[in-house]
Amino acid sequence: MTQDGTVAVVGCGVNNRPLVPYFLSRGRRVVVADRRSPGALQAELAAWRGKRLTVIAGLDYLDRLLEQTDLHAAYLTPGMVKDQPQLRQMAARGVLLTCESDLFLSQSSSVLGVTGSAGKTTTTTLIGEILRVSGVPAVVGGNIGRSLLPELDRWSESAWAVMELSSFQLDLVRHSPRGAVWLNLSPNHLDIHGSYAAYAAAKRHIIEFQDPLRDFAVMPADSEAVSQTAGGLGGRRYHFSLDHPVAAGAYVASGQVWWQATEGAPVPVMDVAEVALPGRHNLQNLLAATAASLLLGAEPGAVAAVARTFAGVPHRLERVVEVEGVTFVNDSIATAPDRTAAALDATAGPVVLIAGGYDKQLDYTDLGRKIASAPVRAVVLMGQTADKISRAMRMAEAPCDVVSAANFEQAVELAYRAARPGDTVLLSPASASYDMFTNFEERGRRFREIVRHL
């Protein structure tokens, strides 16, 4: 295939849509293939009609895409199952299966990528805010909801792109960012990746193609899962730890956040007690953000200024309202068991937990143990994973009440009934939302709507 061959944009969502004008402006023929109806897709692409654009819409879009004989590359939407027969046939014909994030990484050398099984958005946002306060030029995007591809034509190499990168966005990349932040690693998205090994391999791509001398990676000092998966790959290593000093990176000691450069004495950044974000997991996110930001030229004072006021992003331990002494907290981002466990650790006092949803083929055994040991008064279960969570709680002999809900609205109502003044009703589902909602944001917004009418 030649470099001027046709490119396919497979799935035309938030991440992939900017690919259309990008390639059309460079004289390439573009085929957009999407499972949505022709009417919906044509309206969305109306601005580019009449150019070198072909639209394939409908449930048979992959079969019809196979009929295109001059494809050079297919840019797959994040979250798409890659092991489909039509995609395998395209690859066998020499079509490059790739993604929007790899295109951006291949075109810019000033990218800081952030990945992990949890904490990506919080850490990415923190880094962006710290750089802004420090006056370091930067834009924030990626999985956080904004493609940075439109920035390429006006890009300055003095500016940094801070990109949140999910396993879906890393799965097909053959380039790594110049700076990488790898927060943690635990099983997730097994319904799409097929196995934990495949999921971990996708995450490893954030460092796999780094230059060992030019590039750098910020990683947890105490995660065996990350260390084993990373092996000897990646650029210069910096670490973060809540429990002990590190040779280079950020850590907590004597109630303080510290920064240790590769040379010189450690620098105090701020008191831990001043950090606005709740929870041990968020303190880890702050340490990672501290290391990455200072490596990009930020000042320790900017870290402290941001950390004292930054209370988090929506749907992540978001305090919504208090009703008759009961506090309602929206942690809809908790789409895996370890995230719900972290939310329980960060929530003081008796909890009424709302959990359950779409099944990503994850194991809930450890969550059952966490519920059994936490101050949980009751658990309201819903969705596809309700039986799995209930079974895990029984195995752990969790002493709390278990209530089943037929739908989301009933789950919130039953949780309110079970709560007493001083309790927290915590929406932290430990499951994805796709059996009831488009995404976790929609689920969190609906939770807000319901509780604000109580």
C-alpha cells in the first residue's frame, strides 16, 4: 500500500472524528465506516460532503468496508474489539490497523501521556492545572474527552500535550510519549481485551517505544504488577511512593510531600494535611502529578497551590448534596472493583453502597472482603453484576444488609431509605454502566438529578 492510499475512519466518535478533516486537508481519500444509521452519520459529516469522502453506515459497515480495495490504513475507534474477522481480513491484505492516538504521538515529540487502571483523569487534570499555574505552555486532551489532533497544525514544540491514554487508545500504538506516567495496573476491560495479559500489554505501550536516554517514565515504586509488566522498558525512571523515600521522584515522609531530583537534597512541597483531594489513592495521584509536572518545568509552589484547592473532577468521590443528615457522593467513575475499594477507604463513617452494572468479566472476591471489613451499613445491588457482588459478599461473610433494585432510580431510593443521619450514600458501582446508560458520566448525572429532588 502507498502512503497516499485511502484511509478508513472506523467509528466516528469524539476521538476519531478529527481524523476526517485531518486527512481530507492533506488530499487523502477518506472512508468513514460506522454502525449508526446513514441519516445520523451524513448529518454529522455534512461539513465535508462533496470532498474525497465516502460514508458507510449501518450494522453491516465492516462487511462493506471490506469491499474497499485501496485501503492503506484503518483508524479504529477506541474500545472496539480488535479480534473481529473483518479486521483480521483487512490486516491480512496489508491494511495497517492503527488509531488516532498513534497518529498524534508519531507527529509530536512533546507529549506527556498518563495511563493506569484508575486515576487517569484526576492526574491528567492535576498536571494540566499545575503547568498552567507555573506558566508552562500545555494543552490537555486524549481520553479526557478532547482529541488533540486539531492542535497539530498550530503546534509549538515549546508546548506540552498532556494526554490521558486509556488501554483502548494504547492498544494499537507503535509510538510512546516522551514522558509517561503509569499510575497502577489491575484487571479491567477484559470484555474487550479478552485477557488480563492483553490488557496489561496494551498499557505497557505507554513506555514500550520510549528512547531510554531521551524519554522518562513516572511509575509507582511499590506496584509489583506495574514493575513486572514494564520489565526493563521505557525511559529514565522516576518513582512515587506513599510509604518511603525514592531515589528520584515524589514521596510522602513525616507528613510532607517531597520531591527528589536525580541530584541534590529532597525539596519539601507541602503538608499532606493541606491536600484537598480525599483518599489515599488521590494522594498517590498527586505524587505522580508532582513528579511529572516538575520534570516538565513546573515549580513546587505551583503544586502546593493547586493541591490546596483542587477538590477533584466530576463523578469521582463528588459530594453532591446532604439530605436530612445523609450525604450523597457520586463516584460513578468506579467501573472496576478496586476503584470501589478505594472509595470505601476514602469515605468516613457508615456507608450505604450502591453497586452493580455492566459485566466486564472482572473478579469481585477482593471487593467482597473489603465490604466485609469496611463500615458498610447496607449494599444496594443492581444490574448484570449484582449476583457476582452478592456472591463475593457471602463468601466474605459481610455483615451488612443486601437489597436488590430493579433499576437505577429504585436503587437510589432504596439506598436513601436504608441510610440514617450521619451516613453516606455512595454510588460506587464497581461496574461499567452500559447495561443502563451510555457511559459513567450519564450515570453520574442521573444520580445527581435524583438526589437533588429528594
